[in-house]
Amino acid sequence: MPIDWHEVERWIMGEAWIGSNIEAHLSTLCDEIGPRWASSSGEWQAVNYIRDQFTGAGLVDVVLEEYPLQSWRYDAAAAHIVEDGQEIHLLPFNRCPSFSVTAPLVDVGYGTPHELDDLAARLPGKIAVVALGYEPFTPPSPLSARLAVLAQKGAAAAVVVDRKDGGRVEYHSAGDWSIPEPDSHPLPTVAVSREVGAQLRKRARQGQSLHLRVDAEFFTAPAHNVVAELPGIHWSQEHILVGAHHDTVIGTPGGNDNASGTIVVLETARLLARLQQTLGVSPGRSLRFVTFSAEEQTLQGAYAYVSRHHGPEPAPRLAINLDELSTGPIKGLVLAFPHLRPLVQRTFDAMGDGLKCHVMAQLDYSSDHYPFIRAGIDAAFLWRWRFSGRHADSDFHHEPGDTADKVRPRELKEYIGQLARLLLRLSHVAPTDWPTNPLTVESVSARLQDERGQVVRVN
Ligand SMILES: [Zn+2]
């Protein structure tokens, strides 16, 4: 019997709006469990909660997939001015190795080539104070590349000045995430607030020195992705994947980043399972729901997922990644590669709500779609902050202020309803009407090589 899309989607949007469990998920993930650093007890509580939700919703093959995570922790991160002992508040960079250095400060501005050329003779052995943001008059260069140049020129460590206002400072990463190496760290790096950065620049002008120390440890520990499936009725061997990372950085309840995406995965799964139970409407190809571990630790959870599943089973027809959904209402989908665009846009047009399908100009390595991209799998994420119209709340991610109130439940309801409609419609596109994926691992890696060192477009 053909699907009565009008009836089905009326039910989906009604259930997304009225039947929502968003508030309960938010309070469990952010308020009760809190920080969910992969391999911590917080992550363990979260993965068990997510598994129970999938099982309770009636999904099948619900599994906690364990993998060995190369994790990191730090016991101390401290600094003081040598001349007068003033203590400096800082955070180590995510996965910064242990170090201890006492050296004069040098203000390197944004660390652009012309700034560093002028300072080259003064850098060896010094602590560089460098702005996180992009200097407005030179082509933008990723922080990882600027730190690598500072290391080459002999700097002993870097203090990175956060761009946020009002004393806020968050965890950042120093390595080049386009290369899947968990521990590429160009040089010892810490972050300070904009205000502390201003003080340090003044100290640098006065020729003063900083004592800087991080005690950290790398270790391997078990961590878990959560996987569940809603089987397709026509082509059950094929699937579309929708995923989001459930982990956080250290010390944040992770509301925007990424309880928001995790909740949309849970609720979209529940909605479509309930649709099957209530109206007897099933997906055509299977739908796979995944929450990833360790996005914040160099995407290791998503890499583990792709290497476990890719090869033994057919790749997903499309893998949609949800991350940081406090950016504003759903606007559409951004594909990594162009060949599915007409299909997805036709589907959006049939839904009639003005959603758009775009294609990224560059292969984006900032979240869990990236391991899929590297494997030549069609991947997508939602229209994110980097384009337009984002809420100020979406600026909260790797800091304690990323609390449950940064998530907008009414906007999540629309994400859930629209994604459920999209997934269901795409699941019913016959294999013969689905465009062939022309990608190979080699063609993708050649393209990545070309794009190395570029900043992924941010506005
Ligand atoms: Zn995230």
C-alpha cells in the first residue's frame, strides 16, 4: 500500500511537538550526569541511559560498542609571573602533554607570517602570547598551523588568548584534525581569557617572564559508541545513518555541545519507531541511530565506528551528523559531496517547508562526519553556525556555561520532526533511483591533501 505522506507527516509533526521527551533528556544528560568526557564515569552513565532509551523505544540490535580510547587527563595547570608571583588563570589545551617552562613572554599578535618574521630572532626559548582568532588582513591560517610555525621558530610554549569576552575561556585543540593522529601537538599550549591575555601582553612589553606548568597523562581506556537500528521493510540490508556525539570536554554539562544533537538522535529514533507501532509505517531501507564517543578527543569514537562497520557491511547511503544545534532553527542539510544534492533538495521541496540542501566548499574536519568523509562515504551535517543567523547561545561549547538552558527545546522539536520526515522519505527512495556514489578513498584523500592548511569557511 502506498504511503499517505500527508497523513504520516501530520502525525510525525504532531508527535514531535506534543510527545517530546526533550526536557527529561536534557535534565538527565546535563543536570544529573553532567560532564561526559569519553572514558569517564559520566560517559558510562550517558551511554547506559542512551541504550535504555533506544531499547525502550523499541529499536533493535541496540549495542554498546566498546573500543580502546587513547585518552588524556591533567592534574595541574598553573602559571605565575616570575617578577612578582602573580598567578595566572589558564586552561591547558585539550591533550596537552606535561611540561614545565620558565621564560620571557613575547607578544606575537595573531602569529601571522609577517608578525613572526619580524620577531624571529626573539622567539627561541620564549613563551609566545598568540591570539586565537584570525587577523583580519591576511588569509586566515588554522591555529594548528600557526602553532607549528611557532614551534619551528623555537618557541618553548604558547599562551593562546581566547576571543570570548568577560573572562570566558574554553578548552581548545592544537593539532591538525584533518590528519587522524590523536596526539599531534605542535608545542605545549594553554588558553587564557581575553582579559588575562591583555595583562600578559603588557608584561611582555615590560620584558617579564612566566613560569608555566602542566601535569598531564595519556592513558588507554575503554569507551563506547551506542548503536541502534530501525529495520527497513523493503531494503533492510541498506541503511541511512544519523548520529551525534554524546561526549563533552572536561568540566562542562555540554548542553549545546552536544546534548542538543544527542537528544535529536534519541527523539527521531523514538518518533519513527512509534510511527511504525502506531500507523504501521516502516522505513524502506533501514535507519541506523548512533551516538558517538570521543568526538572531543580527535573524533576517535567515529573513527572506531567506521573501521568496525565499513567493509564488513555496506556503507550507509548517507550519514548525517548532528552537532551543536543551539544555532537557530533547522535550515536544511549540508552535504560533503555534490552528487546527492538534487535528490535531497527534491525531497525537501516535496516536504514544502523551504529547507535547503547545500554542498560544502571544503571537506570539514570539525566533527564526526569527517571519518565517514575520509572513507568515501556520503556524509552531511546540518546548516551550522558557520553560515548565518546563529543564536548567541551557540557560542557556548567547551566551557562550564554550556548548560541545559543553552538548548531551545522548541527548536529541537522542529529538528526532530523535519529530520524524521526527511529520513523516512529518503528511506523509501528505491535503490535504482539513488545516485551512485563515485567516491574512492584515494580521490577523497587527494582532495584533502589539496585543502590541507586552509581554514574551513566560517562566514
Ligand atoms: Zn560537538
